[in-house]
Amino acid sequence: MSKKGSNKEAIFAIYLKDYYKGWKELLDFELSNIVLEQRHANSNIDLSAVNLIRRLGIYMEIQLTKANKKYLRRIQTMMNRYHESVIIWVAHSFDKALLQELEDWMAKHNKQYIDFYALTISEEALKELHSLNQLYKLDVYNKMPVLNDIDNLLQVEYKLINLHKTHCGSVPIEPPIYDFSRSDDVKKMLLSVLNKRMPYYLNFHYRKKANLHDHVLTVGSGRSNISYRTSVKNAKSLAFVELYFDSSREDDYEEFTKMEQTIRQKVHPQIQFENRRIGVYFQPLETYKGTFEKIAEIFELFIQFFSPYLYGGKDIKVTRGQE
């Protein structure tokens, strides 16, 4: 996926995770336990999954332009990291010479426990992704099924099968068991709850960096240096949801403070404005599940109110009747 933040690639990755049903027909195996951009050794993987029957890890690079040397290096790095796996490279098109270079490299470096697939994405799909990328961001997710109507959305351009069809790997296939004594597991479960309630908020689809000593889950808001922060317990033992403004965004914060009355009416009556933070803070409920659900309920109100300003381009200005 490009570093320049092509939302089309992000949209397509989420579509493949949640909507695409053609893996068995395309590859002759299903993709299960799909996650997006899991962090590994300072390198992102666009999509990772598991072949449950063969216990093999599946790792995918998504490129919506013509395959090139830069992405070839990424594929090689992926192969060096996952010695027993299935590697999938999605691109608009491939040159035979580039694929031959990869095949020769795999032979030279003895990648005999890696299966490789090069998949092309159709022109029609690229056009639909462009249209989806023009929509208001909270509308994109529910419009993604339009891609289901495209024939030959993905096609196998090339494949190199090294693994014997009876070969099994050792990748864990069981659903994760969360240990709530660990802050990283608490945040993973909270993110899962948020994603389940609000799949239309695309930032919830991506795994976040883990830190054993950080209890706060941070999620992008749609505007640089403004982020959502949430936790089941802060230093004052309170659960919270807040919108945090970097010092470079103090002017935006001040504009929102002028809308305090409207925000209290539409988001939460007990919302607080302090230290470039707009937040709701409350005593955690008796169970983690209850606290997660309450956070999700409040978080959704934040997203519904603030997203037109942070994603939709609505002016952060007080209008008559909001004063």
C-alpha cells in the first residue's frame, strides 16, 4: 500500500476483508482471520490471513498501479520474513520480466516453502474505487458491495507453487483469547468492539501499535494532529472518549469551544473542554464488556458530530443559532 495514503488502496483492502467472497474460486483455498496492516518489524503488511486447513500464513501486498521494482523489494522482504507462507501480490498489471526476476530470486534464495500468486485487478474495479474514494468517508463502507457486481474483479496472472498440496504449517488458527490484565489485550478487544459497532468508520479496521504500558487507544480523526483517544481506565481510574488537539491545532480547538452548547446537546451533556481536549469521562462499569459498549456508544456520537468537520470539510465556525 502506498505511503502517500491512497485511500483507494485502503478501501480495497477493507473490501477484501469484509465483502469479497471469491477466494476459493480464485485461489482454491479460503482466507480466514483476515486483519489489515498488522505491524511487523517497522513494516506494514496490507492484509494478512490464515489458510485454516493447512495452517499457513497468507500475506498480501496491494498496489493499484503497475507492478514495479519498489514493490518487488517489498515482496522479497516479506518472503525473507515469512519462510513458510503464501505471498500474494495484487497489482494493476505485471511485466513478465519482473515476475521472472522474482522467480529467479526465489530459486536462488531457496524459497521452497513459499507459494506465490500475482493477481491483477480489473479496470472496472479501479474506476469504482475511484468513485468510492470521492464519497464522504462515512458513506464509503456501505457502498463497497458495488464491487461485488464486477465480473473477474481479480484474476490470477501468475502463480508459483512450491509447497506440496499435503504440506501443513504451524500458524495458530484459534481465535485470540484476551487477557484483560494486559493493557494491549484490553485495547485490542476495545478496538474490536468499536469496529463491530461502527464498521463504516474505516480507521477501526486497522490494528494499532501495541504498548504494554500505554492504556490509551489512539485513532485518527481524519485531520492531521487531531485524534480520538479512548481508554477503559486513565490515571484517575476513569473511562473516557476524547478528541485531542495538538498544539498546532489550537485554533481548531478554540473554534469548537465556541460550539460548546451545540456539542453538549448533540454529543453528551457532560462533555468537558480542557487542555485542548474535548472529552467525556465516567466511572467504568462493573464489567469490561459493559465499559466497552458504553465507550462505543459515546464514541459513535463523537464520530457522527465531528466527522463532517474533520472528514467532510465543513467549516469549524460558529453559525447563528449555535452561539
